[in-house]
Amino acid sequence: MGIETSQANKKEKKSCELEKEKNPILDPYPNPKTNTNTKGKKSRRRPHKKAVVVSPIQKLYDTCEEVFSVGGPGIVAPPDKIEKLRAVLDDIKPEDFRLNPEMPYFRPLTAGRTPKIKYLHIHESNNFSMGIFCFPPSGVIPLHNHPGMTVFCKLLFGKMHIKSYDWVVDGPCNASAVANPSDVMQSDIQQPPVRLAKVKIDSNFIAPCNPTILYPADGGNMHCLSAVTACAVLDVLGPPYSEPEGRHCTYYYDFPFGNFSVDGVSVPEEDRESYAWLQERGMKPEEIAMDAELYGGPSQSLLN
């Protein structure tokens, strides 16, 4: 009797399993590996992909590739692209580059020696360049220009004084400007000509702070950087300097507006501090000491 009951149970179980195969919904615990779809084909779970973490440096590089691919000499990228790169720079921190003020680059030198600035070269292509200027205290990059370029500067740490100018539109460029007799540098400024410029920025910046953006004809295209304390400045240029293409770095003297008298040019007394005369310097200034090396921080497979 027991045998007959066992055989009956086996038949009932087999019948139930056949019914489940015909109608999988009857099975409250379907096997995901053998579950069938409406077409009768077996489906398999796709393995979960691991999230790819993009480093801040790689993100900066990728964004520069996007932003400067639509630009060129004298051409500014659309506002949304400019804002996208600015937002990426906002999030950049010195630790992303493994930089800190205790590194040898930032140590003050002995009295009487010109502080040497180190440039860490990260990347350069036809469209843009990326690098970091490492300033010891009192390090200075004299007044210079960025012809046809859009420039993003991010102070990573430290305190920096920035003074910048833009050319006055249709302003005079006068080789016969008369120097004020009280100007102690009168013998040095007879040539080349001077040109009128307007002060854009004349302030101290303390990190963390917003990036500054210089445009080809606005925003302070000519600037001077003076380190009040040890500083690190991330510099992005689009396009980069290029001697063959005529984008070379020109240095300038700047003189107060009252140092020169030019026919037909006048500025109200209260506004004179907002203007200056700029004069090209014939050679690299003596007060700058700089050398360069390749950036040796976290490696990025897509850079260069």
C-alpha cells in the first residue's frame, strides 16, 4: 500500500512539473537561469558593469578637448562651453595634483636671489595647453600678453596679487608721446611706442577662489602675477603659445597715465588710476627666473 501511494505521489509531482513548464507563472520560485520569455528563449542576467571613476585631471583634460575643439586663435568658445570648463576648474583641488606648500618648489630662497618659478607641463596640443606654475614667496611673472587666446587661471593655494589690463579700443599707439620730465625712466621709454590700456583687475586673490578667465580682447588679456605667499596656479590656454603661428609672449612696462602727454587724449582726474600706458619690452625681463619640467603626478592614460 505504501508503494502504491509513493508511485501515485510521483505521478502527481511529475504532472505538476509538466504543468509548470507549460505555465511558468505557477512556479513561485522560478530559476532565473532557466526562466523563459514569451518567445520561449532562455534569458540570462547581464553581469553588472563596474562604475568607472574619472580622476579630476582626466575630467579637466576631456573637458578642454571638448571646449577648445570649437575655438581657435581669436575665437571664443560658446558661453555654455566656457561655463562647463569653469565649473570643472571650480572643483579642482591641489591634492588632485599631489601638491602642497611644503614641496621644494615653494620654498623661499635666500635674500638677494630672484625667486625661481617652476612650470609643471601637463599637456599641450594644437588646441590647448595645461600646466601649473609653482611660485615661491615673492615670485613674479611680469606683465605679459596672451595673443588670440582664452585663458583660465585657477589659484590652487596661496595668496596672489593680479594686475591685468585690456587695450583701450581705438586707443592711441603713439611713438612720439612726450614723457613727463619727472619720469625717472625717461631715457628708457623713448622707444618703442606706448599704447593706452585700461586696468581690469588690481587685487589680491586668496585660495580657494573662483577661476579667472581672460579673453582675446577682454577680461585682462595682459596680466602680471605676484606671489604674496607660496602659490600654485593651474593655467589652461586655448590655443597655446606658438612662435610659428605668431602667438609669442610679449612682456610690457606699465606707466601711470600722467607720465605721458598725447595730443587728443584726456582722462578725468578721478579716473586716471584706471588707465596706464603700456610699452613692449625688447627681451625677456631680468626679474623673472623660470624653468620647466614634465608633470610627474598621477598618470593619465588619455593625456598626451
